[in-house]
Amino acid sequence: MRPGPRNLITDIAGLRVGQAHDVRIKTGVSVLVGAAPFVAGVHVMGGAPGTRETDLLAPDRLVQEVDALVLAGGSAFGLDAASGVADGLRAMGRGFEVGGQRVPIVPGAILFDLLNGGDKDWEDNPYKKLGSSALSAVAEEFALGSAGAGFGATTADLKGGLGSASVVLDSGITVGALVAVNAVGSAVMGGGPEFWAAPFEIGTEFGGLGVGRQDPATVPRTKLTGRATTIAIVATDAALTQAQATRLAVAAHDGIARALVPSHTLFDGDLVFAAATGARPLGDPDRDSLLLGHAASCCLARAIARGVYHATPAPGDPLPCWQARFERRGGG
């Protein structure tokens, strides 16, 4: 397996990512949009999720495809980001057709970044506008680290961030991940600089530091209650049903567990969306499904480390970023 040309989720043809952030508030939004509606699934393993329109992603629901997926900061306030995205898509003439009306299907998930040093004393909820701005900025290239939904993210001991990675399987199928890392736990071993995701690194995409030394059974320092949630999207160009996409989301959660310790806690709202554009049929459904799940989990682990690795400092930060605490080494 090898990364795609960008090592981003947009290595999957037809997918683009848009991002927007507010420096004063220290928060942001990321949106994944397809050139056409795509199949999506979702799975939640954290104890404190915040979601919009995730029930309709169950395989037995009427709507089988979505127009976009949204990741946002802001806790429950951030759910309004999807409204800004939906308004923009409707203006483009996109959405599920109902009696001549177009209703964009835009599931979303949020993370808690209300205690990160930003000014949260707003009069009007800013997230609908941030969602609209993110949609207007969709492109194949996008920033990692302190960007989009990861702009105000933190982990137990370092700033979090927005991460992405991709991999091309031997079959030619591409898998990608997009994640906003805002965990109760830590992404680094024993205080760092080595990442828990080190065994899955390709090249020097997050420093090439190798594996550090810490007993994985030892619980490292964690954040205070209520300051967490890692939300992610894994995507592929494979042709999947909604049930298969849901299983892909389930498998991808292993990537969170490989890259963040502890993970899936009562105080995290850890959630993974899965998206499938359907461009490539599965040659061997059983084997390809197994390989897709494994690739998605490894890709998500790498994306988490990249999000933390690329975070940058800002005034008022409650925690240092990886780059400030440790000398930058390798590529990425």
C-alpha cells in the first residue's frame, strides 16, 4: 500500500474539502462534499456524541446517499454549521428531490472546544456562517493542523488539529481519512515526541520518529471532563452499500484506538462517518471488504498523528503544539 498523490482524503476522485475558522473564537468547520451524492454510514463509540441527521444513515432508511458531511467545533452550537452548508447546496440546486423541492442531506458531528482560550461570548451563533464559508472554500488541497474543525482542538497534553491521509490498495481502490483530533487522551507516548500511531506511519509523514517507550496499559495524563471528542470521516472510491459503509465506519474506529490513549471514553464523543463514491466495484466482496476496513483504520491512525504534528501555536493557547515542544524532524 502507498499514499495517494496528495496523502489527503481528496485523493478519492470527486471529493473535495472546504474549511473555515474564526481566530477570535478559536474554532472552525470542515466540510466534505462530493461531485455527486455519495453513500454514507456512521458509527459512534464515544460516550458524549453530538450529531445531526445521523439516524437517516441507517441501512433501512429511505435516503441512501448524502450531499455532504460536516465536522465542526462549538459543541452543540456547532451543529448549526450544517445549516449553512445545506443552504449553500440548495442554492446550487443540490439535494434529495421531494415533490419538486430539493432538500440537501448534510449529516454532521461536533467536538467540544469551548474551553480552549478563545472568546466564546458571541451574540449570534457563528457556526452557520462558518459552514457557509467552508462550503465556499471547497478544494482538492486543504490545510492540516490548526485548520477547519481542528482549529481550536486540544488533546491531553498538546494542541490537537485537523488531519488527513490516504492509501491506495493493490486493487487500485483508494481509502482516505479526515479527522478533527480533540481527545481526552494523548496522541504521543510518555509525553512525546513519538506518536502512538508510529507503527502505521508511511515515510516521514509525521516526523518519522519511530516507536517510543511506554507501557500501553499505563493510562497517561488526560484532559478534564467535557473537553473532548475526536470526529472523523473515512472515505473510499469503492462501490459500497449503506450497510457496508457502516461496517467501514465501525472498523475505522480501531484507528482512533491505535492513535489516542485512552480513546472512546465516556467523556469523548468519538464518531466516524464513512463515505463511498462507488467508482470502483469490489472484485472480491469478502476479501476487499476486509482490506478496506483494515486500510481505513490504519489511515485514520495516520491522519490523527498528522493533525497533531501539523498544529501551530496561537496567542492564548492553553497547551503547546507538537512543533513548539519538540524540534521538527522529518517530513510530513
